Amino acid sequence: MRTNAALAAFTGFALRLFLVVKYPVADSGDAPFYIELAWNWLKKGVYGFPIDGVLTPVDMRVPGYPALLAGIFAVFGKSSHAVMLVQVVLDLLTCFVIALIAARLAPSASRRRVTMAALWLAALCPFTANYTAVVLTETLCVFLAAVAILVLLDGFRADTEAVPAQGAAKVGLNSWFLGGVIAGFGTLVRPETPLLLMAAGAALLVRWWRPADWMKLIRAAAWMAAGLILPLLPWAARNVRTLHEAQFLAPRYSELPGEFTPLGFSAWTRTWLWRFGDVYLSDWKVDVEEIPIDSLPARAFDSPAERQRVGDILDTYNETLTLSRNLDAQFREIAGERTARNPLRTYVKIPLLRSFTLWFTPRVELLPVAGHLWPIGEEWDDDRPDFLVTLLLVAANVFFLALALLGAWKTRASPAWLFLVLFIVIRTLFFAGPARDEWSRGRFAGSDPSRLIPATR
């Protein structure tokens, strides 16, 4: 078993090292912003960046990932490749954590086989491995989420094991608190991490719905909440002292105080945007590039008159490349009209299509792959190698999902089954739901904050 584990680790390391050497990305999305935050924090003691030529403290991003970068820079200098190599090691550790999660869920008779299978699958998964080659939060976030899940699983197992009730209660409470602490550190990397604790709380509510169990439910929830808040307190204290605001996370739209956020435009795109590529045609161009009406898909309009109306607004925008409050209000009005005409589209159809996109579109934006399969004949003729690589990634994506469904079915009797299923469902709804403005504003995959701040362009 040790030899098998070592071979899996070596293979996973080789895959990640290949991605780092062959396809490194040091300037994608938020990467330059995180690097600048970390460097200013390390060298100048200010968690911020220049605005109008003045180094200014900000709270636009939580400090967990910049803290990791600052630590790496302190040892290796300002090297993106050093960051990527550290992330390679961190992601390999995540593979072993995933194997331990599988071991917690597997029946004793097949535990070794399941553990090794999980380790190999995690080591060979391209959809997490490719993030080691980019300076973004995903690798650290996945590691902390996996560790939190592993700890919380002990809490779910505590009162089902054949141990004295007092010992089980102690193990459970320790797991809820420690799981909350780890989730708190994860929140300092990605603010949506508390969804993990929300799923755990919902699963416990289903499990302890009887009045006789309410005190256990309250204690578990209180310990998770206490653990979550503890790592956030220093960040909140810094924001109160430096920025004079009680901010435990980060501004929802990563805006500076008083900065205008075009929520009307986002409301409009929420009525039609569900393909990942559509954000490149609309939201990611706001205040940066022109948005030609002909570049938008036909589903963005319900009639020729509406298309003309949107075109007139965009013509005004394209003259200045500034989406003013007045123009944004007009987009909000159109969004309201579209939703009133077809509420199921905004609240059901588009979120479902976004969920489908999340689950069945391989994340290839960090790789030199177009990711296009349709129309099949045209893509096959235009770029056959790219088509085959994309098809292979789609097949791998479906393969992993099929294994997940099979694993969920086989572990449905486990007390932790509902916790993991709820986490997946809640997280999907969070990113794809109708109220999720950040999906279309670029938070879905990380956006470049410099596009939000005129002074840094």
C-alpha cells in the first residue's frame, strides 16, 4: 500500500510539475493584484496598492492568499514559479486528505481499496492540478476545504461509534470547533467558504430534529460559529482600525468606499447569461472596452425593439467607455421588464443552465485549449488536436461526475452523506442562483480588480 501511495504521489507530482513548466500563468485574473498586495504587505507593511500614486490600505480581497504569497516571497523572493512549486506540494497534500475522506466514508471491508482509488483519482485530476500553475486562490482554498471536511466528518461519526457517550460528545464538539476554525482560515482565502459550515448545520438539523437533540444541535452550531469567527477577528480589527469599518470579509463587489457598481447591468445579464464565454463579451468589458451589440447572443433580447433599445444604450456607453448611473438604471429597467415577462427564465431556467455549465464545462481557460466542440465537423476540420484534447477533458469530467454519483449511492447510509451532498448543492446554488451577481461580474473565475479602479488602469 505504501508503494502504491508513493507511486500515486510521484505521478501526481509529475503531472503538476509538467503544468508548471509547460503552462505557467503568472498574470491571469487576480494574480497581479494578489502579488502586489503580498509584496506591499511584506516590504512596506501596508496591505494595499497605489491609488492616484499613494499606497493605500484596502479590503478588496481577504488576506489569506496574499499572506501565503508574502511568506513565499520572504523565503524565495518575488518568484511566481516558487509560488507554483509550493502549490504543487500543497495540492499533493490535498490528494492525501481526499484519500482520508474516502477512508472515513468507506466500509471497513473495502477501506484500503477505496482509499487508494481516491488517492489516484485526486492525483490525476486535471481540473485541480492545473490551478497549481497559476497564482490564484484555488489550490489553497481546495486544501483548506478538504481539511475542514475531513475534520467535520469526525464530528458526524462521533455519536455513531461504539464509544462512551461522554467521549463521543467530546470528540464531536472538538471536531465542530476545529472544523469551524479551519473554515475560518478558508474564509480568509475565499469568502464563500462558510457555505461548508452551512451544509454541516443543515445536515445536523435533519439529523437532530427531535426536541431531545436540540441542545446537541445548538452546541454544535455554536462551536462551529465560534471557530469560524476566531480567525476572522484580526482581519476585522485591522479594518476597523485602518479603514474605520467593521468588515469581516470583503466588500461583496470588491469595490472601494463610494465606488459605483453597475448592478443594473448585472441584473440584465442575469436574465440571459449562462455560458462562461458570455462574460468575456459583456460584463468583463464594462468600463474597459466597447461592447458591440452584434457580439451579444440573440437570447439577450426578446424582440427587435428591445435589441434596438439595448443597442442605443451601448452606443452611448461605447462613446465614453463608462457605464454611468443613468445607463445602468436603463439596464435595470430592461432587466425588470424581461423578468416580469418570463420570471421562470430568470429564476429557474438560467440558474439551471448555469449549473449545467458549472458541472459539465471543463475548466480550460488556464490552458492553451479553445474548449470548443460545436459544431463538431467545423471544429474537427479547423483544429483537430485542440478538438481531441477538449473531448478528452469533457470525457474526464463526465467520468469523475459518474464516479461521484456512484460513490454517493454507495455511501447513502453514512451519516456524513447528507452533509457532502448538501455542500455540493448549496455551493452550486450560490454560484449559479439568480441572486448571484458576481457570476456575471467576473467573480465566478476571478476578475482583474484593476478594471474596477480607474486609478490603477
